[in-house]
Amino acid sequence: MPTLVDKSEALAVEVACSDDALTVVLDDGRTVSVPLMWFPRLLNATQKQRKAWEFIGGGIGIHWEAIDEDISVASLLRPEKFMRLANKALQPMARKSRRG
């Protein structure tokens, strides 16, 4: 079944994993790089498993079959909306605590 993609949505065109980062090149020219510690399955995967990815929905996401991992481009661009990061220091836009 085809997946419809909003034309305003950035799509992944290239993916690479180092020992500590996931890097995704988008069709609009941006490159997004995030720490692998955000994705424990990728962090614990072998180099061979990390290289065995495929696009989901024409690039709206990335899938790793061997480790059952799916990551959307939207979650890489707006992690605070999609992920619960354990360490606030890792959050790209840590919220200031309210004084009260």
C-alpha cells in the first residue's frame, strides 16, 4: 500500500551510523546528526546491523529489520515532541524549570 507524504515534510535520502552517532541527510540539503545513545537498539547493534537499513514511506523514516528499530525524520528534527530523553543534558532544547 503506498504511503502519502506531505510535500512540506523533509525526507531522508542518505543514512550513516558511526559508533556514536546517527547521521541523516535530508532532501532539502540539511544534515541531522544525533547521538546513538538516543536509540539503545542502534547503540547496541553491530556495525553490520547498523548498515542494514531501509527507508520507510519513501524517506519519512528509517527501518532496521534485524534490530526491529524504526526512526522517523520528524523525530530527529523535533526530538522533544517524539522522544522522552532520560538525561536533560541530551535534550536539544531543555526547558527551564518554573519558579513558583
